[in-house]
Amino acid sequence: MRIDVVSIFPEYLAALDLSLIGKARRDGLIDLAVHDLRDYTYDRHRTVDDTPYGGGAGMVMKAQPWSEVLERIDESGPLATRPVGDAPAAAATVDDASSTEAEAAERPVLIVPSPAGAVFNQAMAYDLAEHRHLVFACGRYEGIDERVIEWAEDRFDVRPVSLGDYVLNGGEVAVLAMVEAVGRLLPGVVGNPDSLVEESHSDGLLEYPVYTKPAQWQERDVPEVLLSGNHARIARWRRDQQLRRTADRRPDLILELDPESLDKADRVL
Ligand code: ADE
């Protein structure tokens, strides 16, 4: 997978060199580049923002540096039809309709982190993991001039995405979270793919509690069933714990469950 991240704080994204995602990059599973938006400005101060039309507090990110960096990324990404620096490809003719459709289906996904976006979740992470090219546009200040978002729709599959119902200072923290959530779903990134199956949200429920040695610690015992060696009992106990936890902590998820996904022995707790 190819990932491009645009930010005015490229150093913020240095954490993507570490841990699982860093290793996936070194192993060639993720080709990730971070771009400094200020490299696409032409004034001495490398200005990326200006005052909002209509007045109001704060500053708005200017359209021009964004369109230039996004054009550059689109033209050099894995879905590009021409190398960087070449003249733009001629407009598609009617004869090209079918290949144009295929390319449209493969447009890079442009994720615009914003508190005004759809809230990110595991289903979105799975969906994004299916794409070949993700581009993240980290806004700061009051956001990016809306015309960039409209303009980008001709080239990208544009998706405003929020990390949650709170306000961050910019998109960088959201990108760290999303790249990790998506990257770990790519084949070969997580050593044991079974660990992706039994984790929170993979089946719409929260994960069951886990324990390791010793069996007794500070007068607290590991639940007896886990020491029983009875795999059917253990599986039932874990499923009950998932249902109970989810009902306690995230009743909204219980309401969203597909009734088909419930097993006969599942009880409403
Ligand atoms: N930028 C500012 N707040 C954000 C949020 N909640 N999610 C994603 N990007 C943001």
C-alpha cells in the first residue's frame, strides 16, 4: 500500500518509523511518504494560511499549496498513468470509457481528518485497507479552504473523517491513529493474523478480558474456567464476557449487532 501524508509538521509523523508500522515500511509492505505543505509555497514566510472570508476567529489554510501538493502526489502515486513531470494525460475520449471507469474505481482515497467528518471505526479501517493508495491531508487552524475539497473530488475519493467527537489542534494525531489501525490489517504486517480475528470490534463486540501467569497474584485468581483445559467452556465464557462488557461499556454496539451474528447460546444479559 502507498500512503502519503501532507502536514505543516512533518516531524509529528516520525512515530510512523517505529514499531509495527515502521517495520512494515522497512519490509516494503507500506510505502509511506510525508510531505511538508510549506514546500509548496513561494513567499519568504512560506505562508499556508490567511484570514477567513466572512470574518471570525482563526485562520484558514490557503487552497494553492494544497492543490499543488495533491496534484503532485496524484501524479506520482501507484495509480498514476504518467510519470512525475510529464505533461498531463489527454482527456479521456468516449472509447476510453471502460478504462476510465476502472481508474475512477481505483482513485486514491483522500482522507481529510476533521471533527466534522464521519467517525472512524474498525469497519472503516477494513475498508481503507482494501485500497492501494491513501492520502492524508492534515489541516490545522480552522481548516482547509472548502474549494480544495470540491476540487479534489475530480481526482480523489474524498473522505472527511473524525477520530471522535472532540477537537484536536490538527489532523496529525488522527493520522497516526488511522495509519496504525489500517496498516496493521495489511497482509504480513501483524505476525500472527489470528490476533486480528479475536480482538475488540472485529465481530462488533469488545474483547474479552485476558490473563497470564501467575495464576494467583495479590490474592486474585485467574478465572477457574481458563485453567480447565475445556476449550468449549472457555469459548463460551469468553463470548459471555464479550457480551457483558459490550452491554456495560458500549450499549450502542449491542443495538447495532446483526441478529444473524448471535449464537443460539447468547443470552441478553
Ligand atoms: N482535527 C481536529 N479535530 C479532529 C478530530 N476530532 N478528528 C480528526 N481530525 C481532527
